[in-house]
Amino acid sequence: MAKHRRQRPEGDPTVVRILELVRDELTQHKRFDSYADPDMSGACAIASYVGYVALRAMGYEPEFVSAWRIDFDSGHLSSHCWLELDGLRYDATATQYGTKDWVFVTDASIRHQYYDRYDKRLYGSAALYEVMDPSVWGEQSPQRYGSWVKSTVRKLQDRVQDACA
């Protein structure tokens, strides 16, 4: 009997486009190399936060998710952020896990290898509060980029409106 592979959902095209634009803006940010790698490793908190603010400004209601795990043998903390909306997980930095999609969309109710590695999770305001703390997230904390976040959200709104016109 053939094993069927579940097809990943495409997600809301506007949400995907906004997150693609977030990635584009991040890679052009003058300090990008100080906090992220070319595969977007290290940019998940900022990308997810900018996407969150931009989507909220456009009438969407995404949920911000922060997850982490500690390897007790090495003491290494590993963390990741993404957005969830209408039962789907939107990840603008999943290329760090080897996916080729700029925005990786999966069903949030289904276990997935990229996300199951994290055993602790925060959602919504608790996740936002935690990720805004530079003592926890360091250079990756969106708190460090306040004015850039605001100008980028305005730019994203203009780019999306132009694309939809």
C-alpha cells in the first residue's frame, strides 16, 4: 500500500506575501549580518515580530509564538519564533532548517520536525513580552530595532497596497 504524503497548505496569499517582504526588508537591514546568518538563522524573532505588527496593522490577528529548549548536557539554549493564524503556522525563517520556501506554511495542529524539537512554548502576549527582553534575546530582540520596525511596517503596507492595486 502506497504511503500518502500529506500536502502542505499554501496559506493565505496575502500573509505569505507580507512575510516574504519582511524577509526582503530584513536582508537589506544594515545590521542584518550582526544578528543573522544568510539562511535566516538568528532572525526569527525580528522577522516574526515585524510580520506580526504588519499583519495586525492590516486587520489580521496572528498569534506570536516563541519556543525553546535547553540541552542539559551542553547547557545550550535553542529557540525559535513563528506566527500562527487560522490554524496554520507561518515561518518566515524556516530556511535555517533547510526548507526552500521563503515562507514555510504548515498546519499548526500537526506535529512537525522543525517545531517538535522545542519543548517549551509561549503564545500571544507572554511570547511577545519574553522576546522583547534584550537580556534574553540579545541582538535578536525586536526591542533593539523599534524605529526600524515602525518604518518597515509602513513600507510593507505601501508595498502590499501597490501589489494589490
